[in-house]
Amino acid sequence: MKYRALGKTGLSVSEIGLGAEWLERCGAQEVCAVVERCEQAGINILDCWMSEPNVRSNLGAAIAGKRDRWIIQGHLGSTWQDGQYVRTRELGAVRRAFDDLLERLRTDYIDLGMIHFVDEAAEYRRIMDGEFLRHALDLKRAGTIRHIGMSTHNPDVAKLAAHSGVVEVILFSVNPAFDLLPASENLDDCFRDAYDASLRGINPQRESLYALCEQRGVGITVMKGYAGGRLFDAKTSPFGVALTPVQCIHYALTRPAVASVLAGYSTVAHVDAAVAYETASEAEKDYASVLASAPAHAYYGQCTYCGHCAPCPAGIDIAMVNKLYDLALMQPQLPATLRAHYAQLSANAADCVGCKGCEARCPFGVPVASRMVKAAELFARAEG
């Protein structure tokens, strides 16, 4: 296992980490087996954003007696209320949930205290100018958290955090489907030239975020490195070709400032598939050639979240809604996290007026208006 500096925190983290979300579906014995395999492979960082009590207790039992070998990324603002996950900024609930995390993980400190799930600039400013940040700073002064971080899916919010001088680590979604733009808006030219490890072809907002974090010494830990598994199947991949876990991990690790890819595991085999990266050949890591040899019209009709559809007269972040909708379609049941991400949008699919201006701007022929109708129906059913 190789290790990387996590920004300016002074911490050295394994370049492949444990994103523990998938362990919610596992029993105590399965969690212990996954954690043990991670330890054997040299993984030393785990993210526990989940508020569900059992998974926290199972993780605590799995790392009991070995706390010092783990760098724990825990979240402020992820709570468990009336039997379900609730993201909140209400400090009473935040304190109770964080105390619960400490107790169940059997520790008196968290290495990376992440301000949980901030996806809009207005909310970011309320947090940074108010009692929520003051609470995080109090925890840091007390040594209960060692470093302050933030999780976000929005590159503009992530940039604000990187500039803040307070946030030391950003948990951000990094994968080819979320990052890459076609080499040309002409579909016949999309894959004429291979993508390579440089940033050519990447969404400019995300490109500038990674560069900014590198410049300012803000570490990035990666969520959604596999795009929820969408990239493993040619039928669901926006490129029309499948990538492997090793290729997805290599993509993320070639982005500036990225220190660790927190992959999700529910079995020992999932761990093995990720840590195979450490012994993989350059040919096995090569995502660029796979994308370059994809079908010439692999993008057609599929949203790549490139943002060409903007601006929307109703203020909808169309790329984000499409991303959440696509991730939701891959799950047998809509995860609470996706519901929460969708619910916090200032405008969502239900606000679509059907003008189809976005469709005229989309280089890939995505039927945006009909997707907005379907997304609104899906998330409405979940709320009902």
C-alpha cells in the first residue's frame, strides 16, 4: 500500500481507503471481516458519515484495540432521528449525534471532523459565519477533532472551503463520469484523441478546484469513485464501455490534491478488487485508452453532467438532478442520502417548466425535459 500526505494536516493516509457506507447492509461478523482485510492490505483511513446506530457499533467493535492505526473521518451534522438519517444544523442534535459516534466507535477523538454535506453557497456562508463553525472550532480546540473538513458535491462550494483557511480536507466525488467533458462537442470527434492523465477534457470548474486544493494544501478524499457502480457496466456507463475498479481508482488518484479514494466495500472480495490497484500493471490502470476506444456515439442520449444545458430559467441545477436521478435508478430502493441531496436543492425537477432550452444546448441529445418529469415522479414517490 502506498501512502500520501493529506494536504497540510501532517497525516499520511493510504491511497485506497474504506468508505463505510456499504457496511450498513452488513452484520457485525461481515463488518469485522471487511475491516480485518482492509488492515491486512494496509488501509488506514475510514469514513463514517452514517448515523445509523448499528453500523457505528459494528465498526467500533471491528476496530476495538486498534484505534490508533486508523485515521477516522467522522461527520458533524449527520444525525439519526425517529429511525432515519437526518442532516441537520441544529446544534443540540449535532452534539448528540457526534457524541454517539464517539461512543460507538469507542474513541475520544476523531481525526477529521467533517462538516457534513454542504452543497449550496448560501448554506456554506451560514455555516461559516455562524454557530456551526464555532462549534467545530471548539471541538478542535478541545482535541475532540484534530482537523476540520467538509463534504460537498458542488465544486463552487468546495472552492469556497479551499479558500477559507479553516477547512483542511474536502470529501468530494471524483470519477470520469462526473469529471470528463468530451474532447469535442462534435460527437464524431468525441474520442478521436485519447484522454490522458493531464486535465484536458475535464469540466473546468472541477479542474480549477483540484488545482486550487493542490496550491493551498487542502487534501481531497474521494467519495463516489465508482459512480455508484455505474461505470462497471457498459449499459449504464455514459461512455458505453465498462471500466474496472482499478481504472476508476487510477483516474481519481491522478487528480491533483487527491490523497485517498474511499471505496465502498460490503465483502472481502470488494476490498481485494480495490487493493488490486497496488499491484496492477500500467495497462490494467489505463482508463484513457478504454474511453478513447469507446463507441463514437457512446455519449448520445446520456447525460455526462457536463453542464452545457445551463442556464435554466427555473434555476434548476440540471446536471446535479440528472446525476442524482441516475444514481437512484441503480439502487433497488432509493437511499436516504440521495433523497437528502435532492431535497436540499433550491430548485429541483418538479420546478421544470418544459421549455426545452436545455435540450437545444445539449450536445448529446439528452431528453432533459422528460428526464425531469421522471426524476420528479421518482423522488416524489420516495417522499410519499
